[in-house]
Amino acid sequence: MNQQAELSRSSQLAYFPVSFFAMIMGMSGLTLAWGKAAQVLAAPTIISQLLLILTLVLFTALCGSYLMKLFTQTEAVRAELNHPIKLSFFPTFSISLLLLSAAMLPLSKPLSLAFWSIGAVLHLLFTLYVLTQWIHHPKFKIAHSTPAWFIPIVGNIIVPIAGVEHGYMEISWFFFSIGLLFWIILKALILNRVIFHDPLPEKLLPTLFIFIAPPAVGFTAYLKLTGTIDTLAQVLFNVAMFLVLLLLTQFARFSKIRFYVSWWAYSFPLAAASIAAQVMYSATSKPLFGYLSFALLSLASLVILVLLIKTFAAVWRDEICQPE
């Protein structure tokens, strides 16, 4: 009986998805959103601190699980690396490190720097690896392009969030430039796929929310780099808010999708939009942006609470880590 249970756990580990680290992106984003709310909206500081603790616990658990998979189910990890869609989710790990670095800034600058340094180096390596795969591998087809393709390349925009605070301006501009350029290119490619080709599978529909993240994070990162709300900053912010509005009008469609780990694609983009609204409110003091900040923070918090409940319920019912 024990041997059978051990085999069952081993089998489940083989199907433990790297996309689970999107949960850490969402939780880190919410932590940063509430941390910003403590400065801008007079929210209690304890909320962001508790969220950070929970996020670190979840991050440690996921790292431990995926390391076990790496050492005991090497072929399964290799299969994910060679999968045309799952490949794009590996950088969720490096992005998680970068976001945790930003979240830890108020508590420990040296620890934040350590997380940022490892995250930035890993994300650069992931960017080079994924681009190399896209350029030279014959397996990629138009059907494989999804909004998840933003993660490895456009994720570079996140580096300046903590990088500027640590004094690495040139490195931050380097990563920001990569992310901004490829955001424009990939957005055109993925919109072409969404509009003119077969619809996204139900499982991947939540990834449409990833469209929000590049302009929302880009706006925040750009202000970190320049300190001014100029024309480009206005464009990035307004595009992000329009995409939030566009996707929220599709609520009826998204509400019919059964739960997948891919639901976590809702989380970080909404948290990033909340942060962007608070940054705009802080910079302009216009009441409109204050109301928008409250609304987006509330929405992001509610969505992530639902995601946590559904995820833990699915884990309890053994619905996660199953063959597709």
C-alpha cells in the first residue's frame, strides 16, 4: 500500500506544472499593490507584510516541489522545456524572484539585492534561451503563440522595479528596452493569431489577461527610470487601463471556464494595473485615479482570494498535477 502511494506521488510530481510559479507572480504583485496602498491610500502596512510572508511560504513550497521533480522526474522537466507553450512559463520563476526582490525592499535591502541579482541573471538567460528556440526550432506553429509568450521576453520590463532602487540604472534601462521593443512585436503577432486563426483553447483563455501586464508594469518601470509622466508614460498607462476595461467586458465568457492552474494568469496583470493606478494617483493627486486605485486593488484582492480558495480546493481533491 505504501509503495502504491509512493508511486502515485511520484506520478503526480511528473505532472507538477512549472506554470504554478504564476501563483507567486500574482501573490507578489498583490503584496506590492498593498505595499503601495500603505503609502498612497493609507492602507494598513500589516496587510502587505502578511501577504509577503504567505508568498514566501508558497514560493518555498513550490521551489521544493519543482526541485524534487527536477531530480526525480528529469524527463518530465525536459519535456516541459521542449514544449512549444509550456516553455514560456519557465521564466515565471525568475520573474517571481524579481517581484519578491521589490516586495522585500522595505524590509531588507541586501536580501532584496540578492533576489534581484539572481532573478535578473536567470531572466536574461531564459530570454536568450527562448528566443533561440523560437528562431531555430522547426516545431513552432501559429497555434502555439499565446499571450503567455509575453512572459519570457516582455518580463524584462520588471527588472527596473527593484533595479533602480539598487542603483543599477544602465542595467535597468537595458532590460526595459528589450521588454518594450518585444512587447510591440509580440503584441502584433499574438493579436494576429487571436483574430485570424483558431480561438484559444479554453484552458488558455485566462492568459488573455497577460495583455494588461506589459503596459501596466511598463508604466511603473518607466516612472522609476525617468521620474516624470511624459507622453510615453501616458500612453502606457492608458493602454493598460483600456485593456483592463476590454477584458472585464468579457466577464461572461471567462466565468464559464472551469478551473485550471492557468486561472492564475488573471492575478498578476490585475495587481500590476492596481499598482499603476496608484502610481498615477500619487503623481497627479487627481481624485479619478484615487477611485480607480481603490477599485482595482479591491478587484485584484478579490480575484486572488478566489484563486487561492479554488487552488487549495483543487489540490485537496487531487485535481492538480494530473495528465492533460
